[in-house]
Amino acid sequence: MLRVKVELDRSPLRYTFVSYRPELGTTGFGDAIVEMSDENGWAHFKQLPASTKGDFVVHAHNLAVRMLDGTNAGVGEVALRFRNKGDRARLNVSPKNETQFPHYQVMDRCYEVYETVFQSIAPFSGKSRGAFPHGGSDKPAHWHRRNPKVDCRFPEVLVPGKLPWVQPQSVTSGVPLMHIKGPSQDRRLFGSGRTPATTIAHEYAHAIHFSLLPSMKRWELAAKYALWIGKELANGRSGTHRTDKKTSPLIAFIEAIGIFSQRFWMYATVVEPQLSGRALHAAFVADELSTQPSLSKVLPGYAPIATVRADGTIKPRLTGASTEGAVYGAIFLDFAHRTDLATAVNSYLRCQSFDAAGWKRHVSTVRKQRYRDDVVAVARTWRL
């Protein structure tokens, strides 16, 4: 058996696809052998004897996302070839690979966001999933490689505008498509000065949310979002949104998961990196509902959402189903405070709704109406 280790600037590149294509002399090339690196970055090619030498390709494609070249209109996947490598070779994607290195950074960060924010929460926490965001842990590496669940165009130069966004369903691949701008346009991508790296934490949350929706739901969402943008522009407005800005029930609900993921990512990696699991979940909700939230010191533009009164009730700063900060507060803080954060996130991801009203209907009926009273109280508090 031959093993190679895949690295990103000398750190293990986990759950990333690596391929070996044997040469067949003048007859052309044989079928590529595809494997996936493990949690330590090692890819095991059981079909190859340890004495094998040849070319290996490290694809900018892991279990979380497939990276596409955003500088042209095609759907070409980014990849790096390492020539004449043998057993235990280290395939290091280095900053010296100036063109491709950022693609692998974005790819790796997508998996880190999945692992930090979502992996411990249903529907991703089932035994059959493990490190696999969409299940299929019993499938071979080449199956996963042929069935990407999220695509990302980077650096996106063909779509106008300076902001990153996520297309619910790509016309070419049929999966959610992230449009991520380069670091020269988006300082939040890799972080700069006092600006933390929050872009992927926010945008990947949308991608993974959309990936759980049926295909027709994704097309419906895309059409409704485009209609809202069109109306905004036609009425002379910017078509943008903000945590404390009133937009529409659709925009507010969709953006709520991005706010949660971005804030939870910062809390888990900057404020309380030593915590995990339920302790981390509980600490995050309590901190967000405190009078002095920790994130206000590390997250520029942070908007406080709510506090807890002495009698234990929630006092919101924002209200209304068309205000994304209010929807975030209602579901990911108030409902989480009444139940737990895992239950709140799971309810959002499973409801397949496009607004808070749909979320309320879903949660009121699950688990034999176990949460009906909580949902009624949350809706009344936040004026949903």
C-alpha cells in the first residue's frame, strides 16, 4: 500500500480528494485512482504497491466544498499536480503556489466552519455521518468526488458587486454555489488588521442550509430572492440587508442562519476556544443574552440583540419578522434559551421554510407539539 500526506502550508489537509493516474505508454492514460485524506492528512492508496512512483493530483475539493476557478465562465475545478512522488511523500500546497493557494485556504475554512458550527448538531450528528456533512460515510472516495454538495467560485470576478453571496442552486451543477470575492475586495475573507475572517463562517452557513433543501425548494427560493432584489432596485433602494434593518420576512429568515454561524464561529474560536459541545452551546447563548456580550469586543459592527430580565424573560432590542436580527434572536437565542441551541438550529435546518411563519408552523407540530407553548411565547416576544 502506498501512502501520501496532503498538507496546506505544512498543516494536514483533511478529507481532501487526491488522485493518481497511471500511465499506459502509447495507449494513453488509465482511470484515475481517487482517495481521500483522513483526519491527519494521509491518503491511503491500497491498490498501489509501496514501490509505486508517479504523479498525484491534490484537488481543491473536500467533503465540504468543491472549489471552481472564478476567473472564467467555465466549471473547471482547481487542482495541483505533484510529479514523480512515491510512498510517504508529502504533497504540500504552499503559499508559493500563489494562484491556487487561496483556493485551498477557502476550501479548508469551509470544512472548519462545518466542523465547528454544525457537526455536533442534528441533522449532522448522526452516527452514520461522522466527518461527512451529508452522510454517505460508507461510500468510496470516488463516489463523493463525483457527487459534490456545495460549489464555490473563487475569486469571483464575473459577477458584479463587491459582496459575497450564495446562489441556492447552480444552473450547471444543481447544488448551492458560493460566489466568494478575492481578499482585495473582501477584507473579511482572510482577515486584515482588526477585521476578523468571518466571510466563510457566514456564507458557508447559507450553502449548507440550501444543500438540505429539495431541488425544487432551491429554485423557488432563488426566484423569490431575485424578485425581492428586483423590487428593491426598481424602487430606488440598494437591495442590501443588515442585522438591524427591516427588509422582508424572506430575507430576514434566510440571513438569520448566517448571523448565527458567524457569531458562533467567532465565539467558539476567539472567545471560548477551550469549550465544546453542550457547554459551548450554553455559554454562547448566555453570553449573547448578557448585558455585555463578549462578541461586541471582537466583532466589528456587532449589534446587541437581547438581554434577560431579572424574572428570566427575554427583552429584545429588535422585533419583527422582517428584521433579520429579530429572527436570529427569536430562534437562536430565545428558543435556544427555552430548549437548547442544538434543538434551535435543528428546527431551523429541518423546517424547509422561507420565513418565520413557516418555522413556527413546523416547530409547533414536531415531537407531538412538545414545543408549541415555547413557540407561541417566542413569537409574542419578538412580534413574529
